[in-house]
Amino acid sequence: MTKHQSRIDQLITELCRNGVEFKELGELGYFYGGLTGKSKEDFSNGTSKYVSYMNVYSNISVNIEIEDFVKLNSDEKQNAIEYGDILFTGSSETPDECGMSSVLTTKLSEPLYLNSFCFGFRLNDVSLFNPEFLKHLFRGNYVRKQIANTASGVTRFNVSKKRFAKIKIPVPPLEIQDEIVNILNKFTELESELESELEARVEQYEYYRENLLDYNANVEHKTLGDSFSMLAGHFISANNISNNQDDINQYPCFGGNGFRGYVSKKSHEGRYVLIGRQGALCGNTKRVDGKFYATEHAIVVTPKNDIDINWAFHMLTYMNLNKYASKSAQPGLAVGNLEKVMIKVPKLSEQRRIASILDKFDSLVNDITIGLPAELNARHQQYEYYRNKLLTFKEYVG
């Protein structure tokens, strides 16, 4: 790292001794919208690829190896994504998660479109930037803080394009961009290798989970509504959610995307399973134990008689509840629809046996304090440290 850092320092001294030029996004390019005029049916029988909300949210580089299709007529005027475009999510439950970015760093061989709950940014002069540099830049602290300041809302936050256009980014010479990319991509490549190892472990976990949970003998067939009480959480203003726990804000608050912060009151106490009903992680499941608050973006699941809470968590996770979400650009889960879904319920003793086995596998693939998850977490923290260090520039003032 010292060798690379010295090379970057040398380039900065040679090419921009007095600082790096910063420009507002509005000076550098323009925004465009995602798909328009699409119905629910258009997303179930399409032939044109589109980038989903989750694709943008989860990847710093757009994943083009996808199976997400939308129906387009030959005479439709829709915005196709181009190489070097920066894509953003338009809304989220918290300001900090708004405007998550993903850059198209791959040349396309077929048209690719954008989810309607996202928007794109296109440079007027694509030669100013290495797209690989942009993918790191827009996830770094300096730009992310500015993006969060463009968001406003109450239960759901949306970014303002007008304020977004005022975001300032550094425009270092390409030689410096390329050197930074060489360093940061090594970190992300190492993360990818660890993620591949972890995925193999996850596949093993899922294999055992499928074999343990996909049974036909000695079970009852019930609906989720028969087995659980399922209720959406309650609205709470974002102004009442604190990032820090203190004497007033004691209780953790959970929404559709998981943990959101701390609040001064609780809505539940005990052991529950939470299901994200809206947002980027729609259908995800989480076990919660203790006193907490659940927002309206989460479904609180309470087992009825003869249902083990840990078995319930594994079973609901295995079911991939996202497939029951509304088929639209921004999916959502309705409690009434979930309650009608049929499941197989073994005896309580069998539930507990299964849960005990799967809990051990769950720790191996999800506990960030041990094994591969711990190493992956450490490498990601290292990447974030160097990303923020390398992407901090002295601004040139003419």
C-alpha cells in the first residue's frame, strides 16, 4: 500500500500540486428517469432486460448477468442505459440509504433499461472519468454525505434532483483515477474471493435446510395465518429515530430494511420474527429478542400454539417470501396475501431438532464475529478505510 500511496502522491504533485478541481453534477451531465408507463403484467412476460432496484442498491458495478425482463413495444420511447452511466435508487426508509449508486462499467451488447424507482446520470463528456473510479467515488463517505442531504420525507425518503445536481465531486486527472482504481479493485477482488467461499458455505447450509424443511411425512398442512399472528408495525417519524442509544432512546427500531436506530418507546417485547414488507430487502427475515419498535415497513410474526420461534425463522427464510411480493418496480408484501400461503408443520419436538441443526449452520455463514464472515467483514472495513482515504482530495481554488 505504501508503494501505491507514494505513486499517487507523486502524481498529485506532478499533475495537480495546487489541488484537484471539483465540479457540481449539474455542470458535468444530466439526469434521466427509469421506465415509464409500465403495468404489473409488463414485468412478468417481458423480453427486454432492465436493472432492478436491488441491482442498483446491492452492487457498486451494475450486474448485467440478470434475468429481469420487462415488456417493451417497438414504438416506445424509453431511456436505455449507456456505458459510464451512474444509476441511483430514488427512495428508501432512511436518508442514509437514499441514492445508493451503481455504475455501468461494462460495454453492452444489447439494450438495457432502468427500474422506474431509480434514475440515471449521464456525463456530457465520458472521457473525464474512468467508470471504475466512479463506482468507488459515489459509495465513498464524501459523496454519500452529500447524497443523504438531498433526501427528505416522513415515512419514506426521496431524493431531490435539484439538490442532487448541486453535489460536488472531484475531477482528478485520469492517471490518478487509474492508480486509485488499481488499489481499490484489489480490495474488492479479495472481497469477491471471500464472498465466493462464503457462497459455497451458504449453498451447503441451504442444501441441509432444504432437506430438513422439505418433508411430507408426519406433518400438518396449515396456512401461515393458522400458524402465526402477522401484523404490520406502526408508523414512527424519522425525526424520532436516533442513530445513538441513550437514556431517552433506549429501544432498537426495525423497518423493512432491518435495523434503523433507537427510539424512546417500544411496540413489542419478547421473541419474534420480522419480515421486511417494503424496501430494498422486501421479504427478508430477522429474529428479534427483547424490547423493540417495529415500523409499518416490517411485519411482526408471532407464533401460535406448538410453533417454535427458531424453526419459524428458518422456515420463513427458506420460503423466499419475496416471491409473494407484488410484481412491480417497487415490490411490497401484503399481510393478507401472506396469511393464505400454505406450509408444512411438523411436531414441536421435530421443529426444535431442525432449528438446533440449522442454527449452527446459520452462525457459520452469518455471524460476523467468527470464520469467513468475520474475515469478510474485516476486509470490507479495510476497503472502506482506504477508499475514503484515497478519495479525499484538496480542492483547487482558482
